[in-house]
Amino acid sequence: MTTYDYDAIVVGSGISGGWAAKELTEKGLKVLVLERGAPLEHGKDYKGEHVPPWKAPFRGKPERELYKQDYRVQSTSYAFGELNRDFWLNDRENPYDVNEDNLFLWMRGGRV
């Protein structure tokens, strides 16, 4: 079995993790970045990229019941839509605790 040595491990490549990895590598450290989520294959996984709205189901608008059940939080983003729904986590399958007194809507992609 091959082993690897790293100076630092960064968990998550979001804005903070990505910046931390950048700073550490620029200082000469050997960094491993761990990320969860499905891999994204360029081209193949962009299902709605070249689909005009008039050719999309519901013209790219949401299926309201599905969105209420599965994408209650994610569908509040201006960028969320039927043509890119696969790029967002399903809120029902991936729940997180919410403080109703100080509501924070966490937009999550779950893609690498």
C-alpha cells in the first residue's frame, strides 16, 4: 500500500477551505483537501446548459410540490432552477438543524 505524507489537511473546499488551502500551499506546505459530494464530469453533467427554457419541462420553472418537499431551502436561491436542480443538495435527504429564532438558509451544492 502506498502512503502519503501531508503537512496539513483541509476539510471542505468552500470559500474558507479553499482560501486556507491556497495560503498553506503558497507557504510551501503539502496540503490534502477533502471534499464530500458527487464528482462533476465537465460537459456530461451540465444537463440544462444548452436547453432553452421553452424546451424544458415547465419551461424551467419548478414543480411546486417537489420543491416544497425536497428543496424547501435550496429553492429560495435566485440561482436554483429546474435546469440546474442536480447541482443542489436535496433538503429532505440532507437535513440540517435550523434555529427558527435566527434563521440561516444554507445553500448547499454537494458537488466537487
